[in-house]
Amino acid sequence: MSEIYALNIHEAVEDKVYCDLFHVLSETRKEKTKKYKFEIDAKRSICAEVLIRFILCRKFQTSYSNVEILFQYNPYGKPYIDDMAGQYFNISHGGNWVVCAWSDKEIGVDVDRIKDIDLGVAEHYFSKSEYEELIQKDGDDRQRRFMDYWTLKESYVKYKGRGLSIPLDSISFHFENGKVYYNSESETDIYFHMLDIDKEHKLALCSMDPGLESIRFISIGEIWETLCQ
């Protein structure tokens, strides 16, 4: 069953907490984090890796310690854990949230803040049916449906782990009775879920696993206690 862990990066914590968490990062992540100009981007970078490390230490506490976790990346940059078959994860951050989706099957997740939209983007990147539905909606309804489609497409791209090599307009969805359907005859063994993590964000999940547990909200303090104490 797929799991989703969510961390709110605007949680109020002392600077020491982030300093301590920085020191448990891989050298690659440390160097990447140092390059960010803005503090919020550095925090997202730190939280993205420590959330994965936290989940691993909690799920495999009898056999996996933090220092043993080695990250590898496929040619498109999708991370995986070295020498850990049968475990898959995907990370996403947007707005206030860093989220990690976990499964024993391939998985992709995307979270993003609901924001003003550009119909030109939809016309270029969405399928004809998706675009036609959007232009029939107004205001908040159009904005939210745009973000539904955008995060669904991103979750699929991240599930595939092939980056921008997949044209977004080649991926098409529709909604019926509040449920999302993937318009594909060739891929019938993948499942999509839409979740409102809060009123200001959209979250989409793509997985080979039809089951989904509810979102587990994790605090930065919990992560610090697990990785730094």
C-alpha cells in the first residue's frame, strides 16, 4: 500500500535544528544546499533528504541506520537507495510542503501551491479535452482544475523517472463523480489519487499500487529527534 509523508517547512523551529539536520545530509546534498541564495530554498533542500532518512530509519530501524543510507540517481535524476530492492520512493516540494511517497512498487508524487494560471500554458501542455474543460470553467474552479491536471501530469512523469522526455500533452485525464481517470488504453496497471493536503495546495500520486493510506503529517522536531539524538 502506498504511503505519503508530509512535512510543513514553515513550522517554527530554532535555527539549531536546521543546523543539526544539515550535518546528517549526504555530501552531494550539502553542496547543493549551500548554493541556494534564499533561506527557504535551502530549508526545502534539507527537508527533502532528511524526510527520506527519517522514513527509512523508522521503517527499517532494526537493519538500517542513518549513516548506512546511500543515495543513487537514475540518468534523469530520480533518486533511489543503493542495494535496497523492492522499496520505491519519490519526493516533491511546493509552497509550504515537502512530501515523500513510499511503496514497494514504482511511485511518483507532486505537490504544488494553487496559484494564478496561464491558459496559454494549458493550451500548450494539456490535451485537447483537458483544455476544453478548463475554458468552460471560471475563477476558482478553473484554477483548481488546472492544478489538478498539472500535478497529475507531474506525478506521472516522476513515476516514470524520465524527466522532461515525456511531453505533458501526451498524458491525459478526466474526472467523473469526483474520481480521476487516466485516458490510456496501453497503461492499465497504474493508479492515480488526488489529495487536498490543505486548502492552498494540490497533491497528486501515481503508483502501481491501488491502495493508499492517509497522509502522515511529520514534524521537523520528530525528524530532529530521530536523526540527531
